[in-house]
Amino acid sequence: MSTYSIAEAADASGLTPHTLRYYERDGLMLREVERAGSGHRRYSDADLQWIHLLTCLRATGMPIREMRRYAEMVRADDGNEQDRLEMLRAHRRVVLAQLAEITEHLGAIDRKIGIYVDRVEARGLTSSALEGVDSPA
């Protein structure tokens, strides 16, 4: 089993050491992070996998209080799988709604880009000739 210093865990997770300490203090970790004889934190592969899930949940907009609630349910172990499942399904529905909205906005941007490409081609202009052009379509 590999172990990682807080700096190594930060590099592997893309989070800062400060955020890792915060996650630990705020009850988001599944267990207390092990300590070396020197008192320095030693993260396991399982810790890094959990941190990755927390990162995904946070990046998709799950509030910290919900992440904490989810971690509490996982720590409680068997018997609450249905609650965990519903929590993740509810979050998934929120993420899918956000994704649909972003996809719609992306379509508007793509349509605007298409208008400018058509103008560039019609006028034989280079794309740099259109800098600052954003008239309504």
C-alpha cells in the first residue's frame, strides 16, 4: 500500500494542502488521515480515491454541507445505501439540468461563430479583421 505526503496528495488530487486540511477538519474524509511518526499526514490510495470523488462532487456544484452528509452516510456503513443512492441520483439530476443549459448556451455561441465565419468567407477577410465585432445576429 502506497502512502503520500500532503504535498504529494495535493499534486495527485489537484487540490491545495490547505484544501486537504480543510476537508479533513470539516468531516469530509471517511476516516482520520494516518500520521507518520513525525506527525505528518500520510494519505493512502483509498484516501486519494475518496478525495477524487469529493472533487467531482464539488466541481459539479454539490454544496459542502451535502458532501459532509454523504461522507457521514458512507462512514455509517451498511443500511443507508438507499439514502446514498437517492442523494447521488438527485445530484445527478441537477448536473444533467445544468449540462442541458450549458449545451443550449454553447449552441448560441456556435451559431454566433457561424455568422462570423460566413462574414469572413463572404468578404475574404481574415479572422483578425473581425476582432471586436459582436453585432447582434
